[in-house]
Amino acid sequence: RAMQLPVFGDMNFRANGMSEDCLYLNVWTPDPSDAARLPVLVYFYGGGFIAGDGSEPRYDGAALARRGIVTVTVNYRLNIFGLFAHPELRAESPHGCAGNYGFLDQNAALRWVRDNIAAFGGDPGRVTIAGESAGSMSVNAQMVSPLSKELIAGAIGSSGGIGALPPIPLEEAEQRWLAFAQKLGAPSLAA
């Protein structure tokens, strides 16, 4: 599970402990058959980008799998691990950006689904993404990302849109996070 505490009272993690090694996904699939490839639902959990876990029982995909939908829940980095913007990170980025690591984790999961979901009976051309709260904001972000353009056939968002977050210019975000890092005594990534 990602480095975070269960800040909401209804959180119930199945994963024991916390680790930066948190980029896992869960796949539920119907019983194998010779039927045509099945639709796929990829679900991004909510939690304000500060908490959440794809292994929470409320995101269990068994019921959808019984109805013929291959279901995937995705873990992605949160808070400082998923949103940290720093000038040194931007310089290293092939995209010239920093601070979108949680969204890039989600995109990596979508690419994994495209490349591997057929082995689970899913149709990589029929992938619907869904989420609630921050997960719904993630759905919006993936819908407009050129990196995810060819990976998504449909989208369902519930209780959140990316427009609910005020846009912050990259330079301003970098300065905010740089001030935070300086307070920790680590103004450079080499520190």
C-alpha cells in the first residue's frame, strides 16, 4: 500500500504495511471461456489524492467479474510521492514536467492493461475507466492526456472533476514544493 494513513474513517486496507513499492493493480476476471473478449473496467479510487488503496474491500471487482466484466483496480502514488514538483525533476523529465507522477502511474497501468488484459479474457479495445472523487478527477485527467488517448474507449466519473482543482502553473508548484523541501533541509534532490 502507498505511504499514507487511513485518514478517512471508512478506509479498510487489505494490504499490510506501507511501502514506496506500491504500484500494483488487482484484476478480477470471469471464469475462463471461449467467448469473445470481454469489456474491461479500470477503476481509480478516490481519497483526495492523499489516501486510498485499490485493495479496499469497497473496490472489490468480483461482482462485476461475475457479470462478464474484467475489472482492474489501480494503485498510484499520492500526496508528496505523486504530486511533488521540483525544478530538478522537470529537468530530468522526458515530458518537461514534474508533479504528475500519480497520473503517470495511472497511465502506466492503462498501458499495462492494453498490453496484458487479453490474457485475462479482456478486450484491450473496450477499456472503460471509472472513479469517484479524486478517482473521478483522475478519469478527467486521463481523458485529456495525449498519453492515454488511444488507451480508453469510455469513461465514468462520479463526484469529482478535474476543474474542481484550481490550476497551478508548474513554476508556482515547483516553488511551493521547493519551499517545503527546504524546510525539510533537502533543497536539492541530491540532499
